[in-house]
Amino acid sequence: MAFTFDPSTDIGRVRLRLADTTEQNAILSDEVITALITDQGGWRGAVAEGARILLAQVARFARNYSTTRRDGTSESVDETAAATYLQSLIEQYGSASPTLPTLTVRRLKGYPSDPFYQS
């Protein structure tokens, strides 16, 4: 698994935003990040898609519960903070994919409302 981290590159930008910056704890390989950048049309889309991948992994194991022990003390476990953070990344970077503008054409008396239209 290849690993590089240079925040001035697209791979580094993705790693920085996904907090995947140390080789010892790397989650995604450079090859996977490069594929995400290509598939999503840039590093911003790759951040959103990478967060979706990580969210799927985190969601499988995240626990959120409260319990009372035999001695009467209670314990709460909430491991959903990582999932919440990943969802915020998806919201922040997910809309960065290019979209075409919406165009509405209206007709007045049978002709388009464009002043340059010639019949």
C-alpha cells in the first residue's frame, strides 16, 4: 500500500481532510485516493466519497448505549462522534461535484422570452 502525504497535492488534500495523515495508521492507499479523485472529478469530490467509505466502516461498529451496573452506577458509551464528523464532511464537500445550471424557458404569446429571438 503506497502512502504519501504532501498537503500541496490532491492526494495530500484528501488525506488532510480525512485525517489520514500518518503512514502507520493509513486508512486509504494512494491508489484508492487517486481513483477517487479521477472518479469524482477532483479532490473535493474525493473527500466526500472517501468520507462515505469511512462512514460505512465506522457505522458498522459504532455503539451508543447506556447501562446500569450492579453497583448502581451507570455507564454511557457513544462512539457515534466519528460518524457525525464524516457526515459533516460529506455535506461540506459532497456538493462540490460539478452540476449544470438550471435553465427555464418561458413563452410569451407563442415566442420565447429571449429578446434576441428571431422568428
